[in-house]
Amino acid sequence: MLPRGERIYAIGDIHGCLDKLKALHAAIRADLKAYPIARPLVVHLGDYIDRGPDSAGVVRTLMRFDLPSIFLKGNHEATALAAMEGEGAACADWLAYGGDAALRSWGLDPAGPRTAWRPPTEHVAWMRQLRLSHRQGGYLFVHAGIRPGVSIDEQDPEDLLRIRRPFLDSEAEHGVVVVHGHTPTRGRTPERHSNRVNLDTGAVFGGPLTCGVFEGEKLEFLSA
């Protein structure tokens, strides 16, 4: 599934859980020290902010992360950016789904004027440049999933960010194994299916923060 010499560490939804993120990054570094490889890559699957205690700290940590990395956009980052641009519905949605915790972590008042919702400029700029997907070997990394029956190149960005049941219930072969988060697993353990791998183990709801370790045909897991 991955060429020789490549290893991908893919991390599920973080949601402001800075302590778990730091512990998982340390576990990745320890794994690389114990099992060096020529071309490692860390893929963060999105939903870095909201609900948890330290969204600001998570963004700051990811911006400074020094291993080869790709950062994908989650629906929570997309909603936050829309809210900051003054979209009324997005403002309500952001608060309803944990944006109040994110705003407080930046020292901002969620009950204050929407025009005052201004996190640090560099944090907003970083969120704006997040990618929607990454394809490598036999894997496609996205936040939520894909629309079954639609080619990879023609996927709607909203599906990549937010799709649930049509994707989760599908047993179709997509031409790649889709690695995703977005929907917390019931048992707070990663789910592996023939056509997808779900790495959202509900870190913000008391579960661990999980990383899938992809190398060749193997898949193992790290958690914190």
C-alpha cells in the first residue's frame, strides 16, 4: 500500500486536547527513534479546535511542529473561518459545536460582538491554508470521507469535510483505502474496514487520541 521507505503517521480529531497531542507527538518521535525510516510523514486529519480546553495551544503546537507533515482541514476549522468572516449561520453553528471553548482559549469572549472574534492573525492564516486531502500509495487521507460512486478528483469539498452515513455505511471499493476521522468510533478504538480506517476515537469525549501507523501493507496504532 505504501512504497518501501515510506511511513505515514495519521492523527485523528484533536479538538483542543493539547496534552494528548503532545503525548502522541512524543510517541511518534519515540517510534521513529526506535524504527528509523527514510521518508516519514505525519498527517493530521483536521478538527484541531473547539470543545476541548486549549484550541489555541493546539494550533500553536501544530504550527511549530518540526517533523515532515501535512495538515488537513476539518469541518470545525471551516466553520470557524466562515464565522470569522461574518457569516451569520456559521456564527451560530460555531458556538453550538464548541466554538465558545476555542474563543475562550484565545482570550476572546464568545458572548461579545462577532466583530471581536479575532484570534491571532497567524493562527487564522494557518487555518486558511489547510488542505482538503492527501493521497499517497493506496491511501486517501481526508477529514470526513468521500461520496461513494464519485471519482476522487470530483469530490465535493463539503463531503470531504462533513459526510457521514452515505460514506460510513458503504461497502464499495473506492480505489483507495480512505483514512479519516470526523465521526467518533463507538468503542473509542480505531476502526479498520476493507475500504476505510477511522481514527477518531473521541479524544475530547474521554477517549484516547489515536494515530494510525501505515507502512507497506501494515497498519498499527499509537495512542495517548
